[in-house]
Amino acid sequence: MESKKISVKTLENRLARARSYATQIRYVKLLAQETRFSDPARSNQLIRNGLEMAKVNQDKTSEMEFLNSLAINHSITGNDSEALSIFFDCLNYWKRRKNELKIAGTYNNVGIILKRTGKYEEALKYISRSHRLKVKLRMKKEALNNLQDIGVTLSFMGRIKEAKKIYKRVLQQATKSGWFLARSNALNDLGDLAFRDQDYALALDYFVQSYSALNSSEFSHQYMRSMHNAGVCYFKLNNFVNARACLYEALKLCRDKGFTIDESNTMSELCKVEAGAGNWKEACLLFLQHREVRHQMVNIQSQQKMSNVQLKLRSTRIQQELEIEGLKTRELQNAREKLLHSQQELLTHLRSADVGDLTARIAEKIEVPLETMRLNLAGAKLPDHPDELRTHLQTNMRINDNGITVNNMVKQLLKTTSSTFAPQKAKTDKSEIETLVNHWFQKKTSH
């Protein structure tokens, strides 16, 4: 994958130069994955930024991928309950989309957490589902990894013979296919079974083969794990020199790569080695460092829980804002449709309306003979013939925020009546005439 080949610095530079949303979201995903172990806080922040970008751009697929990354981060730091909750949300989404590849991956993630929390029956169910889907999709390498996880789960359930049989099957297939990581994992798991049986010499042989098959820079976590286990076996065999060498190398990798939980466990084993060798001062120093790392882990988990609460609040706020904006848009659209509908209705009624009747009623209202009213309308350059007046009325009709009006015609009409018939102004004001005009239109359109 590209995230393994490109450094964090290069990814940062590419993200800074990215202009399109697709390119930006791609490099945010890669950066979040690459900083998962080395800088968990930054990885979570990148995921939060990516979630907001995905929601703004209505990119549901990327949103679920970021949530999946967040769940993996929670799982790494031991926040299993929150990780499971997110994984199940993702699983429901991928099932609705019928994305079998994503479903298979999420089944596996759920199974691993259930296994770690001691729910082995449920874990076996989910990991087996993942394995069947990957076989169906012809994902041979990934299916082999699932098979190994099935073996681990069976070993935790006490079904050692079945687990050992699966490990040897994985080892044989991985060796034949040249899959070094799968081969190393199988050797490490066989070493765990031998260690459980207190056959420390056989376990040590498996662990040494496991880390010898790997490049420490490319598969740093698996290499560190096998080196750590080899150191513990040397300690059980009272070989303090080799035990110290293996564990200190594992500790260096933990610190370089940010494997905080493994760092704490390795320091705990080193305390035992130094104490067993009689180096009490070094043992005390390692114990104090071990305790400090534990405190840091608690702080990190607390910060992540707080960040997750903030993320949920922010997500809820964004969703509410989008819903409100959608309601406003729909209301405006409905209002415009109503106005346009009213306009069409009004135009339809105007084609058959008696405009002469309106002129007569206005003349009656201001106590002016109809003929004089028409003469003054003509003086104001308004059409006298009813058909022409109707056409003029339609031409001057406008729609504004308050509804349908005939402002131009009314203004000219009021201007004419107020200047020519000043004595009657006290009896009838302009707003009353305008009300009469609008009332006439409403009456006509209501039929």
C-alpha cells in the first residue's frame, strides 16, 4: 500500500498541494493511518477533520471509512467498547450497501475485539464469517490471516489441538506462497502454545524463527512482538544476557514506533530480568518508567474519550444545521411555487375579468362620475377600453415577498385621483383605494 511506501513528510507536502476534494480526502486518510502508532492524538484529529470534510461534501463512503479508522484507533488504545459501537455502525452501513469486501473486513475487526475481551464464542462466529467471505472473494492472503485468527481464538477456548492444526496449515501455505508476515505470525502462535506447555526451548526456537523471517523496518510490530517473546523465553531459561538483549531491542522499537502498550509490557518484563540478575537499581528505574508510561496511557485514553464526545457533539450539530438548511430550502421552494401558482391563477381570471367593473367601483368610492374617472385615467395615459386596460394590468403585474400586487397601475391611479379630486381626499385615502383594488383581485381569484 502507498501508506507504507511514502513518508509522513511526503504525505503532508502532497496534502498541502492538493486542490480537489478527492485528492485531499485521500491524503488525509493515508496520514491518519500512518500516524496511528507514532502520534495517536494527531491521527484522531486527522480523522475528525476528514469526517467533517466528508459530511460537508455528502461523501457517506469516506465518512464510514474515517469512522472505521477511528474505531481501529480506539481498539489499539484499549477503548474496546467505543470501538465495537463504531464497528457495528459501519457494519450496518456496508450491509445496506451490500459491499462484501468492507463487510468481511469489519467482521474481522469485530471478532478481534471480542476475542480480546474474552467473548470467544462470538469472536469465533464473526471471524469465521469474515473468512468465508474472503474465500468467496478469492482473497487468499487475507483469508489465510483470518484462518490464523480462528486458530488463536480456538487456543483461548482451550481447543489446543484444533488450534495447533490450523497454525501448521497456515505455516505450510504461507511458506509455500512466500508470505513472510503470515509465516512469522504462525511461528509466533506455535511458540505461544509451546510456552503455555512450559516447553520454553521449543517456544524459543519458534520465536527466533519468527523474527528472523522478518525485516524489522517493514514489519516492525510483528518483529518487536517475536523479539519480546524470545526475551521472555531466555529469561525462563535463566539466560539473562540474551533476555536483556532481546527485550531492550524490543523496547527500542516500541519507543521508535510509538507502541505504548507494548512498551509498558516490555519494561515490566525487563524489571523481572534485571531483578533476576541482581541489578536492583536498574530494576527500580525500569519500574518507575513503567509506571510513568501507564499514567500516560490513562491520560491518552481519557483525552480520546473526551475527543470522541466532542466529535459526537460536533457531528450532531453539523447534522442539525444541515437539516435546518434543508427545511429552509424546502420552505422557500414551496413559497415560490405557491406564488407562481397564484400568479397563473390570477392571469387566468384576468383574461375573463370585468375590468370595467373595477373602474366603476373605484369611481363610486371616490364619488366621481364614471365618465370623468375614465377621462382622468386617459389623462394619466392609462387605457380606456376594458380589453386594453386588462392587457395593461397584466403587463404591470409583479410578484414580491408580500404576495401578488399591481403596484404600477395602483400608483398611477392613486396619483391621478389625488391630484384631480383634492376635495374628496379627506373622504378616501390612498390605502383604502389600494385595499379595494387588492380586494377585487382576491374576490375574482377566489371564484
